[in-house]
Amino acid sequence: MTDIDKLIANTIRADVRAGSSYKVPDSIGYVKLDAMENPYQLPDALRAELGQRLADAALNRYPVPSYETLKRRIRAKLGVPAGYDVILGNGSDEIISILTMACARQAGEGRGRAVTLAPVPDFVMFRRSAQFAGMDFVGVPLKADFSLDRPAMLEAIAEHKPSLVFLAYPNNPTGNLFAADDIVAIVEALGDSGIAVLDEAYQPFARASFMERLPSFPNMVVMRTLSKLGLAGIRLGYLAAAQPLLEQFDKVRPPYNVNVLSQVAAEFALDHLDVLDAQAARLNAARAELSGAMAALAGVTVFPSSANFITVRVPDAERTCAKLFAEKVLIKNLSKMHVLLANCIRVTVSTPEENAQFLNALKASL
């Protein structure tokens, strides 16, 4: 064992040493349909105006730590209930990390490790953030049709008494919306012992939300991101919750966690939200067309989606992904994530041209 190996063994946590980093494949030269991005940029005139605003940003100064101007626009434009505020994060990933850090228990508190619970398969960062914060993670399998198993979820809540329950709405990687009644039952079962986190990253496409129901459930918080709306590059997430909860989460948030350029770009985009909403509507229409085209292929099962991606089952996911990769098309192979996703792949809905290129490559792979 080398000196550096000894150093790592003596300092780095065992679960971190045993794990692997989050890998993002190189997409240069490929049709990138693996990351649920909006393929459309802002119109040229708006891009020029945004460029001027970015040029005028005070890069020599730290951001204003309260982010009040941006938060005011988010509250006004994105449906946050009256009397509720938001905290901001460097993408949803940081918001998830803030939640798990705030709820993880330190040694000596006498109650054992705190628990994060979620239906699985789910967004991988729920599990990873819980692990790195020092929480236990409990996954409750979905039904075969990817719907919530309400009895199993309620049983797991009663047994494990989780501090956090993450519910993606729509779910990633399956794309479906869970039944609202099932979500309400879970929130009510948690009572004052746990926080239900509604992850609404794909709300611009689902057009369904629990945001307006926040006042009815003090133990529920709603998390969203601007990434899927068309601003993945600026990395901005936000969380709406009752003020007493926000005050606790804000203690964990780094003071300058959203940079000035992201703030300026987000404020500008929210001033032109109609353009982004129109792009989302185009992608929803394209989703319906692409779903229908894939459903017509022999051996392909298309699952309902309320997001900007579609999950499908093919005869051999490994072979399909390899052939698509050879055709310079990147999609996501889900088959190793969970047994329920056997031979499943996930494709981002894109422009008509990229959708056609994907569909032709998919037909050839089959």
C-alpha cells in the first residue's frame, strides 16, 4: 500500500471509498437525449438582451445573500402561495443536500440515524445525498406499472419513521405522475414526525402541482428547478415551504450559493416566461408524437409520461443503446438501475429533427 493509499484509508469514509462518482458521458458530436434538457435556446433578440444584462453584472462583488429580487420574481411568476417564501440552491441537487444535512442526526442525539424514504426507482440523488449526510435510505418498490404502492409506503413510514420522504412528481426515471390521493395519504401519515418533499422538476411539462396545496400541509415542501424549463446551464433550484421550516433549512445553505450570472439569467428568463412556456408546449406535443411512433414498433412498450422524456421497454436494452451510440445518439440505459426497469431505456423529447434521428436509429437497432 502506497503512502497516498494509506492516507485515503485513514481519512476518507469507508462508504465513500466503496462508492463511485456520478458519471456524465461526453456528449461532443452526439445527439444528446440522455439528460432531459430543453433543446431550444432563447430567440436571438432575447439572447442579445440577456448578453447585455450579463455584461452589466457586478462580477467583482459577491451576490446579495438574500437574493430578494430573484425570489420575488419566483414568488410572483411560479405559483408560490401568498405568505410563502423560497430558498435557492445550485440546482435541485443542492436543495436535496440542504434538506438531508438539516435532517441528519449527529452522534449522541440518542435516537439513532435519521431515515430518508422514497419509492424506487427514483432520482438517484435522493439516495446519494442521504448517504453523504449520514442518513439511512429506505427504498419502497413501485408497482409493476410504476404507480405508488400506497400500503407498502404507509407500512414503511410506520416502521422506519422517516424524517424525509421524497416524492418526484412526475417521477424520474419513469415519467409518470403518482396518484394525488396516494401522495396526500403519505403526507398525512407523516404528520409532525416527517417532511414530505414533492420534487416537481418536470412541472413545466406535467402542468400538475402540489404548490398551491402547501397551506393545507405544513409538513410538505415543494422543490423545483429551472433546469428542465430551459435553463439547465445556470443551475438554479428553489424550495417553497412554511416560513419556520425555511428558516431551519436556510441555516444549512451556504451564504453565496447562487452566483451573480445565474441570478441575472434567471431574473431575465422569468421576465420572458411566456417564451419558455411555449417551448414546453412544443415539447409536450412532440412527446405525444414520439410516444405514438415508438408504440407502433414491434417489441416496444411505451410507458405514459408527463415529463419531457419517455421511458420505454425494448427487447434488449444493452444492444439497443450500443447501436444508438454507434449512430451518435445518446440515451439513458435504465436497465441496471432497478429490477422494475429491466430492458428499459429513457429518451429526452427534443426537436423534430433530433426526434426523427433517434427514431430511425431505434428502428435500426430493433
